[in-house]
Amino acid sequence: MSRAAGVAEVTDANFDAEVIGAELPVLVEFTADWCPPCRQMAPVLSALAAEEGERLKVVQLDVDTSPVTTNAYKVLSMPTFMLFRNGEPVRAMVGARPKRRLLQELSDVL
């Protein structure tokens, strides 16, 4: 998986603990090794995790190794970003985007 530095990987096994049970809002990137736009997002996610770590937890989920969670949230396109708050998905965005736009889209729900 195209790992973003400073961004944890979650799996089917720990999704509930790391995302559903998190105290902070969690931005999940549903990603895949074979997805070029996902690779483009790695530095954006790293920067977001570094800058917003007090307010927002940023994690990545590999759709190929975690099909249960991917199917549960009906994720069909990569990358899909899903923001969870209090265990519930409150926003979903599909496709790569610059950090500024990502922050704008998250600002009203953070």
C-alpha cells in the first residue's frame, strides 16, 4: 500500500477499535496499491495528519486486504475519503484532491 508517513493503517480486524471507537473525528482513506491517485494523496495525508493531529485522526485502509470494511461502507472507487465522528460516517468524498480543498470539505464537520 502507498503508505503516508505518520498515518496509521487500519484493517478489518482493528477498524472498530481504531475508527468507530476513536474519541477524535477520523478521516479514513480507502486506498489500494494499484491506484495512482492514491499514491498522489500520500504526502497530502501526511501533512494533514501532522498539522491537524490534535483535532483529527488520519488513517488508511487497504481495500484489497480489508474487503469486509470496504464492502460494509459500499466503497467502489479509490481513493474514497470517509470522515467518521462518534462512530458514524458523516462525510464521504471520492477522488484525489489538493490539501486545501480537502481541509475546506472537512472544515464544517470538524
